[in-house]
Amino acid sequence: EKSNFLSNYMTELPAELLAYCFSFLNANDLNSCRQINRIWLSSANSDSLWKPLCRKWKIWKVEPSASVQINWRAIYRSRKIIDKKVIPLLIKAYFIGTRQEAYQKLLSYGQDIFEKLKSIISDEKHDNHDKNLSIVYYAKEVLERLKQQTLQNLCKNPLMNEIEFGGWIIAKWNRPMLKLKTIKKSLDRLADELRSSVAEVKGPLSKLKAIVDGLRSLGFKGNTENYYDPSNSYLDDVLKNRTGIPITLSIVFSSIASRLGFNVGLVGAPGHFLTVVDIPEKDGKLEEIYIDMFNGVLMSKSECLRKFEYLPRTSVRETCLRMMRNLLQIYMNVPQEQNSLYCLYICVAGDSVSLNDHFRHARARMHLCDYDQSLESYTSALSCADNDAQRSILDMELIACRRLQLCLKSFETPDPLLTLMLTERPFNIEYPLGTIFSYIEGGMGVVVGFQMNEQNELQYRALLDVTYHTIVPLVVIQISDIKSTVQEKIVHPLLPRFFSAYRKGVYYPNAALRAVYPTSPNPVFGREYFE
């Protein structure tokens, strides 16, 4: 009787009160409520309940428009289905036969899977033995491809001629979820704060001085203490920290001054960056006033020429390329960041990419074991070579890259019968897959596979002879090369491609590696580490 009373009581609640009660529920509970009766079904379908649940996704491939009638529950359901498909597709990427298909499907979802990929990657920061290294590896691969795909599309946008749009693209490379309206709102707010003080003074020169002084009073200054901090080159960080380098502070000044009625030019002086404004004089001629926002001073052209040999005006695209060159110098010892930034640099540069740009990009790609992309860049560099000396160096590196590529491909697509025969050899028991070892000649490696035939052995030997390539090879050539096994964890870009976990001095093969060596007797295998 009591339960009947409560049931009747809940069904007789006003729709507004029932919706309020439902607003405290999550998506699973709301779906359960939809199955109670028609009244609850109608209330639980309300857009006012499902729209807030959709806010957990900050990035959309196509953002829902407020002017169009939207079924928010259907939107939530479709995004949830996409999220559930991500991990199975990443597992398909383990296998070379289905990798390309998995990549294409994931890339087709566009920005809808940004946040899911980020959440998978963030788990890497926790020391969790059950995490799957291979899934994290391919999540990073797909996220990087998505990021480049998004930025390449943005580089074709006509707005690329606006300096704050160019600055946003570089900042978005660092923070893929950053929105242009966030940058614009910050700049609008700063312009509004200075508007009244600029209006109080007369004359364009006085107004420019008021803008510079106003920005300095708000805390904008050159970061002399930590000049090479990467955050000095990202527009969102500069607006937040109010410190930067000449080029980013000049972008801030240019954006504020243009909002206050000035037409500002960009000047790429040698070793410095300035802005310039043409001010009309009494005789009708234009006087060039140069603004050094890093030091907070205004100068005439003659004063500037005493400090700098020449004062070339630069376009937005050239300014963005200069910002990226600064970052490439900062990230010189971080190949992952350098490689990613080179992709954007080449896209922004277009037809003006130099031989050096292609060459550095190829080196960065090869350092990350992305031999296919590295070969493309080496080929592009060869097409830009002017003399035999350049072609000779590039040919040598191109051959080395092809050897590395062959080595990796010959391992990933072995002869199945040959593989079965090799897995029965005694040394497979002595040194199981995932064993960390040290070479007799020095260096460390991980057992990923075994010698397959004489041809591959020559390729593996060639791999070791590439002296400038600093990455230790993974594949065991011969048992005689092993000095001893060790318990020390090592770092290598390709490790997550073959192993799903690391524990107690041993790497655990993922599904793809187990398929290549199905009869491996590794005593430490445990299925809980593979799934």
C-alpha cells in the first residue's frame, strides 16, 4: 500500500517539479526513468535535462546551433556511441593489416573524439599496471593526426590574413581545445579598459603613447627573466601571464590598437620585432612611428635605423612562420614537439618551404620511427637540392631511412610458417618476448622478435650501422649479441606499438605481437595485462 502511494504520488507530481527531480540524475538513471511510464518518459526526454549533459563535450566537429531545434538526447546518444567506438578502433590499429582502415574511421569522426583521446592519454600519467601502453600509443598517433588535419584546414581560412587568427592557430597547436572567441574576448576586454584613457588625450601620437602606457600599467612587459619559455610564444599564455617576447607583445599591441582605430603594420627587424603606425603630418606626408612593446617605447624611423640595419614590413603569414621558428629552436631537443610543429610550419609556409625545412622535418620524423613520412620529406628535400653535395648527403640519409623502414615492415609482416618454426627454437625460451637486455657492444634493447632469414639479418645489421640515428633498435639480431638481461625500464618510441604493459622488469606483448609469435612460452604472460 505504501509503495502504491509513493508510485501514485510521483506520477501526480507537476511536470516542472518532476523535471527538477530528474535534473539531479545522470544519463543512465534518466534512461531508466524513461521506462517507468508515459509521464516519466515525457519528462525524462526533456531537452532541458539532456542539454546540460552534453556540455561535458567542449569540442564538436559541428557545434550544435542554438537557432535550430535540436533533440539533445539524440545528440548525447550519438556522441556516446562515438566515444564507445574509439577503443575498439585503437585496438584494430595494433595490426598492420587493419591499421589504415582504423585510422581512416577515427579521423572521419574529427574533433568529436578529441576529448575521448585526451582522457585515454591522461591515464598514462598514473602508474597503473592495467593501463594498455599500445592503446595510449595509438591514441597519441590519432590525436596528432587529428590536430594536424584541423590546423591544415584552418590555414586555408581567409581569416589567416588577421594577426590574432594566426596567433590563435599557433596557440591552438599547443592547446587543441582552445577557441578563437576566447582570444578575441580577452583582447576586447583589454581594449575596453583602455578606451576611456585613450579618448581623453588628443593627437594620434599621444593616443599611441596612451595605449603603450596603458598596457604596461596592466602588467604587459617583456619576459627578460625566462625569455626562452615556450609560453612566451603562445598568445593565450601571453594574455594570461602578461609577459612575452617581442613578437607576441607586438601582436597584442597590434590587436588592441586596431580596435581603437589605428592601422598597424608588423615589422620583422633583425633580432627584434616591432609594430609601425603611419601618422599624417601637417604638410600631408606620413610619419612612421615604431612601437617597441617589449621595452615600452615609441621611436621615429631615424631612431630605429640607428638600432637596426633595416626595417622590413612583414605579412601575417611571415610573422607566424617566425613565431614557429622560435618554437622550433626551443624544442630542438624534444623530437615529438619539433616534428609536430614542422608539420604545421610546412602547411603555413606553402610553396615557400626551403630545403632545410624539409630536411629537419625528415630528421624529426625518423627520430620518432615514422619512416613513411620521413621518406616523403627526404624526397621533397631532394627536389629542392641545388647541387651534387646536397644531393649526396640526402641520398645517403634516404637509403638509411629506407633500411629502417624495411626492417620495421619485415618484422610486422613476417612469413607465418617461418614464424611458427622460429618460435620453437630454444633461445625463444631463454630470452622470451619483452625481455630487457644489454648489448655486448653497448646499449640496451627489448626482445621484440627473432632472426627470420639471412636477408633480414643484413637489414638489422644495417640498422645498427646508422650512427647518427640515436634510437636503440628493438629487434634482437642474434643471441650472441646479448651480454646480459637487466631489470631497468627503457624508453623507446616504438615500444608501445608492440607491448601493452610493463611490470617487474618485463614488457607484456600486445595482441598483434602475440599473433606473430603465437606459441611463445613466456612464463610471465597474464591475460589481465592484454585486455
